[in-house]
Amino acid sequence: MASVTKRSKEEMARLWVQFCESRDPALKNILSEEYHPIVRYVAEKMIERLPHNVQVEDLVSAGVFGLFDAVERYDLARGVKFETYCVGRIRGAMLDELRHMDWVPRLTRARANKLEDAYSRLQKEHGRPPTDVELAAELRISVDSLDELYREVSGASLVSMQRRKLAKDENQLGVDIMEDNRIEGPLPASTRKDLVEFCKKKLSVKERYILMMYYFEDLTLKEIGTVLGLSESRVCQLHAKLITRLRAYLKHRMTEIA
């Protein structure tokens, strides 16, 4: 794993002990500067999944606040590497900025909701996932237009996972994300369990591979296509269908719970 900081491990350990004892703002700034490369790395990986109107510097600026917060809250006693701890907060700050920017066009969001609603209606009616022909007919569009809609939905989707492996080899910046069990997730425990079962039983092997490689192994759609022997556009379509199915399922489950 490549080293993140310019200072030695021993020097960084001393800085952390001094900061935790004194809470000196000057030491906080030094620590933040040392770990700043992680912010840049996370931003550059995230930008690959976003529309061109989003700038990497916007993500970096937001990520810096996440880094500051991570330095302030880091607890040496937990025995977790800071590089592991901070990525979640950095990425969370970037996602908060994206939500604030409202980077998904309103029309795209409306079309995605319409697609999910149509998918849910047809699945409930037929007792199975609808075919592309059935879905296109329900939406009163052509199958080609449905493919375009899938690509639009795929490009706009940014699913936040609790754990993602960001490093691919030792020449890259090595950082991991570890789930903090003290933080309650956005879904009830029963719904999370049902979602896992849904993925196991209802998703095809190819869909599960795409889910794993895109959200856990951090591969791009093009890289996934190379692994599966598919074109990038085909993987994009499969990914969009997968997202539509998961969102429709979650919307249905949350309605049942409410």
C-alpha cells in the first residue's frame, strides 16, 4: 500500500498524540495537509461517475471539510487507521455537496421516477419483472427510447455504499472504508436484510457481478465490460436496469413499512 503522507509513520504518530492531548488548531492544520491527497484521490474516483457539469475541484473543496471533521473526531483509542476512518467522512461531505448542487437535472429525476413507477406497476400486475417491450409500452415510448432512458438513469445514479475498496494495486493511493457500527444506516435492519435476500434471489449472476464490481471494486462500466466480455453501452444498460429494480423494490418496501 502506497504511503499517503510525506512524513514518517513515527512522526505522524507523534503528531496524532500531541493533537489528541492539546487539540491545537495548528496541529490540526498540519494533519489535514498531510492527508489532503486522500481528498483529491476520492474526488477523482467519484468524478468518473458524474456528469461533465460537475467539476472535480468542487468535490475537493467539499471533501476538505469532511477531512477537517475526520481529524477532529478521530479517536486513537479505537485502533483504526486514520486513512481507513476518514474516507467515509470525506466521501459523505462530497455527496452532501452534490445534493446541495442538485446536479441531477429535474427532468432526469422526473423521468427516473416515472420509470420506477411503471416498473413497479407492471411487476405487481404480472408477478415478475417486466420485459423491455412491456415497459416501453407502458411508458408509451419505443424500445430504443427506453434504452436511452436507461442510460440517462445510469449516468444520474450515485448509490452510496457503506464499504468500498478504492485501491487496485500498490502503486495507487491505498485507502479503504470501514463501516462505523455506531452509526445507524438509512434503512431499517429488516429492510436491509430483505434487500440482501432480494439481491441473492432476484438478481442474475451477471447483475450481481456488476453490482459488486461497480460499487465494491470501484471498476468503471468500461472495465466491467472488459471483464464480462460486453460493450460499455450494454453494461450501462444492465446497470440502469439494476438500479431501477433496486429503487423500485426499496420504494415498495418503505411504503409497506410506513
